Amino acid sequence: MRSTTCMNDFSEVQHGHRLLLRAWHGNSGKDFKVALDKCHPGVTSEIEQEFDKQTPAIMNGSFVACFSEHDPKEDRYGRLSMWRAYSSAGTGVARCLTLARFFRDLMR
């Protein structure tokens, strides 16, 4: 995983933050806030204050990972080869996983 602060395009993190705010302040968010306040009066105000207070820590303390799937015929290089550019002096890591192993128990 990589810190979002090291991304070459941090605007993706900012875009996600804007989408959360748009959802919270949009029609669905308004309905959600009404329902929350019916259960716990005033809780939406507390949520907003806490979210605003935690936003810098969330935006600067988040990590991302990338997963892709490739055909067995691509085993030699896979689809992760494009990520080699983000590695300097051979310090990057690519991990190959077999998806079937993750879902084996679900298929039983």
C-alpha cells in the first residue's frame, strides 16, 4: 500500500472527499440525516463536526492499493508492469494472487 500523499495526482483524493460531501448534503444525505436525528437528536451536527475535524488526518493518512486480473498467458509480465514506473531502483513490489483461493470457502 502507498500513502495517498505520495500520489502524483492527489486530486483523486480531493475528488473522493468532494463526492462524500455532495452525498451528505444532497437529497439522499438529507433523508439520511433526518432518519439519524429521529433516532438520536442532534447526532448529525456531531458527525459533521467530527468529520470536519478528522478530514486532514483522513486525507493525509490514507493508503491505496491497486489490484488487477490477468490471463494465465500473461504470467510472465502480468498487467502490473505499468506500475514499474512508480518504483525507483527496484524498490517496488508486485504481488500475484490467485483469486480462486480467496473465494474457495464461499463456493462450498
